Amino acid sequence: MTTTKTQTATFGGGCFWGVEAIFSQLDGVIAAASGYEGGTLANPNYQQIRSGNTGHAEVVEVIFDPRLISYQQLLEVFFTNHNPTQLNQQGDDIGTQYRSAIFYHDQSQQQAAGAMIENLKQAKSFGIKAIVTSIVPASTFYRAEEYHQDYLAKNGVSSCHI
């Protein structure tokens, strides 16, 4: 029996509910979970994150099968489903916890993310606005509380994106 080697990708694109919903629908994505990453507090909860004082971003951890969907394709989905030119916010959600960020898990992800941003800049995909998406090493992912998982589906909401 052959086992599939999965990979992990982590993206912060504002409110994690919409980001999770988008990624979880993609063929090749095995799991998408809302959570927190990039801060200084161990085992944070939503109330702490919401304060904006922990340094964490709301993120989605994506487990995917690279035979079915590439990291490059995940990057394309990420950049077409949030505004990477808004510093520390997405729409009405304001604060560092809503920043645009890519948490890379290896050097190839770091290089792919950097190349994607450079290509978007060259193509002027966002006009003259600067892309502020940070590319940082993955750190500890803290899964958000269960009521945040599959939030849009659980609550009959179609979107929370701009």
C-alpha cells in the first residue's frame, strides 16, 4: 500500500472563517483549520488574539496532497481571495491579527511565495498599491476553538470577505 505524503501550508488573510471556507473546498486539500500563529503567547485563545496584543495572526493551516494541488495553486487562491495591499486589516477587520501573511514551512515555499509577490508586482496586479504580505517562517500553529472551525457552514453564512 502506498501512502500519500501530505504537505502543510499556512496563510493569514484576514478573518480566518472565509479563508478556511475557500481552502477547504479545493480538490487536493485534505484539511483546513482556523487558528493562530506568529505571536508570543503560548496557547492563546480568541479573546486574547482579538485584543491585538499577542502578535498572532488569524491563520488557516492547510494540509494538502501536492499530487492533486500544488503550493503554487494555493498561493494563487490566497492572493485572489484577500487584499494583500491592506496593512494590518481586511475590510472592516482592523488590527495586526488580520494581517496578510504567509508562514512558510520550507525553503521551497519561501521562494515560491517571494516569486509570486514579485510576479504580482511586475504585473501590477494591484495597481500601484504595495503588497504588504509578510513571508515569515512557520512557528507554532494553535488551533482555534472548535466553534471557529467551519464557522461559515455551521452558521449558514456564505462569506465574510470583501
